[in-house]
Amino acid sequence: KEIIGDIDIVICRELTKVHEEVRREKISQSIEHFQKTNPKGEFVILFHPIFLVCGWLAALSHAPLGIIHLAVKELGVVLFCVVFLKFIEYLKLNRLQSMAACALAGLSSGFGALLLDLFGGESFGRHFPMDLWLVDSNTFWSLLWNPLFPYALTLMLLAVYLMDRGTSEANKACVWLSGLCVGLLALIHPYETAVLIPLLAAIAVVRLKQGALPDLARFAAAAAP
């Protein structure tokens, strides 16, 4: 806890056995539980690799963990902005189109926050706007939320860019790298892969038609590990 902070972890006990138990909670909650309950059996502890890296950096630099989290998150935001602007350049958008793309990226989930300010929460009734409660639906909120989301957004954008470029320019390396981005995304924030993989497959099919199968095989081989 002192090294990586009071992060969410998963503690699995007696996996694949009769008395299998899985606990998803904060480190502090686990400590409190096992101070009262004698641990029995074989345990596996799971936690996120980015938070582990943050803990290592905090231990090596003797900086507060919160500052390390902030620095790592801001680095992810910078990476996302660089990739996003490169993608706009790749699409050869003019100035007006580029400005619209930047605005739409920030408002991709809708105008719930604006409506909340104008009319108050009572005006929504039972149908509360998704961008006010689901972080993943809001690009701007995702970039501000925690260290995971900027890197997840960057990998998603990179995967689309690399697949489109690889299939349009017959660049096999880009297709391999697109699969690698999806594999890394599955490691740090897997929820978006269910939407991203069909999108990438559709890009390959639209670009190559019946010739898409070899590139899809390369993509799958890079993403699978």
C-alpha cells in the first residue's frame, strides 16, 4: 500500500477448487479483512501494471505517489494529443475540418453537462445523460480521470490509424503494429476491444475486400499474445 497506493486489487483464493473465492476491493479493505480473518489456502493477487509502474517510480524518486500518478497521466494526455493531431494530418483535413474534429473529440459523448448547467438535474427525470456518469463515453473526462484512460485512448487511435494506413498502403508492418496496440489495450483497459476489433476488421474488409484475410491473420497473430 505504501508503494503503489490504495489501489483496486483482486485477491483470488483456491482458484479452480471447491472453496474458490474472489475479492475485488481496495488494498486497505483487504488489509482490514485479513486482520480479522485468518487467511487459508493459496492466494493470487492481481493489480494493474500501470499502477505498479507508478509505485516503482514513486519509490525510486521518493516523490509523493499522487504526483507520480499526475505526471504519468499528463504524459498519456500529451501522447494522445500528438497521435490525434498526426491522425488528422494523415486524413489530410483542412483547417475547418481539423477544428471540427478537435471539437467533436471533446464533445463526442453529447451535451449532458451543458444541459445540466442550463436546466438542472431535475429536467432529466429518469433519463440521465450517459456522459455525466460513464467516464468512458466522454473523451475530455477520460483524459482527466486517471492514468489508464489517456493510454487506452491513444492505443485505440493508433490501432485505427495503423490499420487504415497498413491496408491502404499495403504496409504489413503497420498491420502488425495495429494488432500489437490492441494487445496492449487488452492488457491495460480491455473493455473497448469488443468494439475496436470489429471496427478494425471492417476497415480491412472495406479496403481490401476478399484480400483482407492475410492482413486480418497478421493482426490477430499480433494481438492474441
